[in-house]
Amino acid sequence: MVVLAAAICTKNGKPLLSRQFSEMTKSRVEGLLSAFPKLIGTGKQHTFIETENIRYVYQPLESLYIVLITNKNSNILEDLETLHLLAKLVPEYANFDEHDISRKAFELVFTFDEVIAMGYKERVNVQQIKTFISMESHEEERARKEEQMREKEAKNEGRRKIKELEKIRAENIVKGGRYAGIGSGSGGYIPVPTNSSERNPSSSPTTGYIPPQPHINTKQAPGKEGMKLSKATNKNSAIAQVLKEERVVEKVEDVAAHLDSSPNQLLPTTPAIPQEGVHITIEEEFMALVENDGTVDTIDIKGGLLVTINDSNISKIKIPTAQGPLARKSFQFNTHPLIDKQLFVESNLLKLKDPSRGFPSTGILKWRCKTTDDSMIPLKVSCWPSPGRDSTTVNMEYESLASFELKNIQIFIPNPSASSPIVNNIDGLYEYNTKEKMVVWKIPMIDDTNRTGSMEFTVKGNSSNFYPLSVFFNATTTMCDISIKDVLYEDSNESIRFSSESTLSVDKYEINN
């Protein structure tokens, strides 16, 4: 071990943050940092100070110090190089004051981890580290957008109920305190499965939604009770009416809860698998812009392989990989600077150039494919609008590659008409977003039992403007089809228990007219 810890402290020795790269207790780190300013005051102006057991390598940052605590056997030149790199990175994420350093502590710790791995400096520059830190998760971004949409819908629902309450009060005032009940006005619906093979023949063919609750007129009967109404009673009546609406909403929510528990709903997200001492994550994103006639404007596939070492006793390893038939033909690979690129090209082995160094716990391999070959599309979707005199019938069809098992497929179809769709035939599920005027075709899973499927629906009006279609799906097989055969110790070639997971997701997949 060379670098024991990297820290930022005040000129009085108060630690603001510290990242340890060896087993050190909190009290020991605090003691070393509190003693550090006293040592500076007793010596000459240097960039390092040595004690009996350790060495401080430091650099002032206005009213703060950035400090490396190393052992005395470390290479002082490499320590200074590491220190200068950290000093360049800190102002990129925080100001030189105690409050901002504490507020941005996590970002700075992540930055320290990119510079130093297991006590040794990584061969990276400022721009590379900024790129690594700024990498975002597609799933996280999608979840954030969905959360924002739910919050927006909740606010809109709150405004709607406020307007209804104001309308009730205004009607009561106009009618001189006499309350006339109104319906719920919720106008909501709940999507339900409408598989053509499972529908009841005696039921209506348009069973894709539950109609709104009927309006409820609660007129007061004439009599003594009506003579007792007052302003307070009117207020209570309004509240009672809102509660009546709430009970209607509760019924709808109960139906929604029942549907959510149905096995016909989309499959839930796969839970995280238990991680072994070495965990390997393979992620790939698919982007495509396609015309409805099948012409491909562009296909862009990006992927990466990330190694996470959870066991501190494991450091020197090598990883044999296997690749699918398209890997060498269509994909370009880029290895981490510490990885022997020539060895990977020749034998698909991920191994360090310098065996004496620890294996980096980070992304070590990236790949990309840009093409217009339509055979690289895992799921093809076509749309056939047939405008009539008063209505338009739309036939949708999908076809998937034989080697892929896709999950959570969602196809978004814009509806130029203001009317709800009448679904005549469907393989899968559907729902209709009245606010966005969007028909959503959902298929929980596509495998060898349903490589093709169709949907037919009718809307009012004469139109063929049902574009662009947006398609989303995910899979556990990547287009590059790279897999991990084994994880071996560098010296003994003994196998190491490891865990791995692969995901293919859609960044953007649009079909235009």
C-alpha cells in the first residue's frame, strides 16, 4: 500500500473529508490530521513532511489543505503528481470553503476513487475523470422523469378538485344555501387486459377501459329537514359531496390495485442479484431512427463492461471473455488504459499490462456500433392506418429477432383524434393516456412463443398522422453478445467465484412516417 488516505482539512487540522485506502480507524485519521498543522509550523516551507512512520504530502487550497497520508516507502514524485491532479479536480466540484466541501463530499470522494485505486494512482487525466463522474444511468433518468410526471399529475388533480369545490360553493350561494348534488366528474378509466382469445363473446368488443362512474343527483326532499339548512349545513354538505367523490375514487383505485396484482400485467423489474467478491456488469443502450417503410436512418449501439471488486483480498485477476458472431464484425472495442489491448484483440482476455498492479474496480471495456443494417434491430414495428369516412382503423404489427428474449415492451402511438380508441384485436395489453392522447401497446414478454403479434384499433376522424411511434424494451442479452467465461487469479489461474448481470435497454427508438 502506498497512499493510506487522501483528505481535505482546515489550517487548524479539522478534517472536512477523508478517503482511506487502507484500514484506518476514524480516531487515527483525525489524530494524524490534527497533528499535521503543528508539524508545518515547526519546519521549513516544503510540500511534504515526514514523521517516524508516515509522510504527509500536502498543498494549500486558500484557507484549506489537501493532504495525502502515505507510507515512507512511497515514490514521492508519483505522490506529488497524484496530489496535483487532486488539486485540479477539487475546484471542478466545490469551492474552497468548509460549507461547500462538506456539501459536495460525496462527489469529491467519488473523484478521489477515480484517481487512486487500492493506494496506487490511476493513469487518468482531468478530462477522463470528469467523463467518468458525469456518466448517468438511463434507468435512473427514466425513473426521475416518471416521478416528475406523477408529481405533475398529482398537482393537476389537486387543482381540479379545488375548482370543483369552488364550483360547489358558487352554486350553493346562487341557490340561496340550497344544496344540489353533482356527480363525481372523475371521468377516469383503468386499463385492463384485452386479449382477443380471452374476451367474453357476450361482452362489448370495446372492453379496454372501465367507463366513468355515472353522475349522482342527490336532491333534498322537501320537509322539515330542508328547513334546517344553514351556511354551516351547506358547508357540511359540500364536504359530504367531496367525500362521496372520494369513495368513487377509492373504488377506481381498488380496481387498479387488483389489476396491478394480476399476472397479466407487465413483468416487474428484475431484482438485483447477490454479488460475489467480483461482480461484472454488462450494460448496452440501443438507439435507432427508422422510417415506417423499413428504411433505417441510423442505428447506434453503445455498451460497456464494469468490474466491481467487493473483496479487498482480490486484486490481481484476469477475465476471459466470449463474444457473439457480430462482435468482431460490427463493433469497435476500446479498453481501459491499464488493460493489455493487444492481448484482448488476440485472445479476448482482459488482463492488466502491469501484473504487479491491482485490477481497477471500474469500467474496463467499451464498445460501439453505428450502422444502417436493419438486421441489427431486435424488434421491428410497423403501422398501417386505413382512413375511412368517419373513422380510421389502425393495424399495428411487431416482429422480433429469434435470438432475443425481450421484456417490458411498450409501444407509444400518438392519436390525432380526441376520441378514445376502440380496440378490436390485440396481442398483449393496452391503455390510453387521455392527457397526452397516446395509445400505449404493452407486451410483457416476447420469446419463441410470440415472435410476432398484432393490434387493431379504431378512432373517430379521418387521419393517417399516427407518428412518430416510440418503442421501449429491455433484455438480458446484449447485441454485442459478450459474456464472461471465468474470472481467474493472475498468478495461479485458479477460478474465482463471481457474479454477473447483462442488460440491454432503449435510449431512443422512433419510427417516423
